[in-house]
Amino acid sequence: MSLLEMKNISKVYQMGKEELYALKDVSLEVAEGEFVAIIGPSGSGKSTLMNLIGCLDVPTAGSYKLDGKDVSDLSGDQQAAIRNEKIGFIFQGFNLLPKLTALENVELPLLYRNIPADQRRRHALEALEKVGLADRSGHKPAELSGGQQQRVAIARALAGSPPILLADEPIGNLDSKSGREVTDLMHRLHQQGHTIILITHNQDQANEAQRKIAIYDGNILSDEKVIQR
Ligand SMILES: Nc1ncnc2c1ncn2[C@@H]1O[C@H](COP(=O)(O)OP(=O)(O)O)[C@@H](O)[C@H]1O
Ligand SMILES: [Mg+2]
């Protein structure tokens, strides 16, 4: 089954009198359990595509079905509810709240869903265990290394069990060793059945995915299975 189904999606920005096509007639399907990398140079439309996939923005034209539901034309509130339920976000800058502990950060998506406190705690601890950081649950982000902070952010993405993990340059701010650990963690999660969409400009990282989609100038240039060596 397709988890994500985009048909003839365009995103146009109006720049004075000029129309700028950030995405042009893009069609894309992602099935449950896939690990897809979306790669392209700066300005190619990656963030625009990520914002559409993650229901942070709506397309100018085209249709988008996420987990069977048409999300092409939602209000802001509806988008927020769908995002919380369907997408686990992983950002380049981690986006953890500095005053909260690792555990409290991981609990946040569950808090927004009004899940009772004891269940929240239990799910958040399970997610921290999955990323190997249960022993750091009481630490604030500043007391953790960059790699550990990103793993906490991955635990937060996992906590609500969303069908899709959407990562935007997740190792862009990390040294190579921490980056390797985060990439390995994402591969482990994929092996456990998670669907992962990874946005990157790093060819090596893209080549480790199952499927690689190259975008350039708002178009999909190629969409291919990656042969693992
Ligand atoms: N809010 C916006 N208003 C106007 N133009 C935008 C906006 N966001 C992105 N663009 C333009 O759309 C194109 C794609 O941008 P973006 O999706 O950010 O690319 P990438 O993430 O691959 O660097 C670029 O030409 C960019 O300048
Ligand atoms: Mg970008």
C-alpha cells in the first residue's frame, strides 16, 4: 500500500509579477517500509518538497494522499493534527527544547495528543531505549553531545508511532563519527519496519538508502533503486 501518494504536485511562489516554480508537476509514491533518500543541490526544491510531505505547507496544484487521506487542501489546524499523527520530524538542528530533559522532549508529541501522563512517560522511555539513551533521560540537551541530541530527537519522532519518519539533513550538523551513529540508527529503524524519507545533499548518505530520488530545478530527474555493494 502507498503511504504517500503525490500526483502532479506544483508549488509556485509569487515573486512580484514573476511566478517561481519551486516544484513542477511532481508525482511520487512511497510504500510502507521503504527507505527513500531525496537528493538535490541547494535551491532544487528539497525543503519545499519536505514541507509539502510533512503537511507544513499546501501545494499550489496537484493532489496529495497521506496514509489514505487526502491532505491537499487542509486548514492550518487540520494540518497540525495530521502532522502530529502521521509524521515524525527529524531536523538538521535537532530542535529540542533546551529547558526540558531528554525524556520531557520525547514526551512532547504525546502531550499534544492528550495522552495521560503515565502512558506518556512509558512510551517516551521506550523510545529513548530504542535509540540507546534510556540512561540519559534526565539530561538537558546542553548536557548531551550533538549525536546524542539527534538521537533524542529521533526518539521524539518515534514516540507517537507515526507511520513516516521525515528527516531533513539529519547529520548536517554532526561530526563524521556521530553522523555515522545516527545513520546506523536510521538503518536499524528501517530494518524494524519504519518508513523513512531522508532529505540530503550528501551522495554517500543517499547511496545507503533503498531508493534514491534526485531533484533538480523543481523536477524529479531520476528515481532509482540503489544497488547495495
Ligand atoms: N517562501 C519562498 N518564497 C519565494 N521563493 C521561495 C520560497 N521558498 C523557496 N523558494 C524558492 O524555491 C526554490 C526551491 O527552494 P527550496 O525548496 O528551499 O530548495 P532546497 O531546499 O533544495 O535548497 C528556490 O529557488 C527558492 O529560492
Ligand atoms: Mg533546503
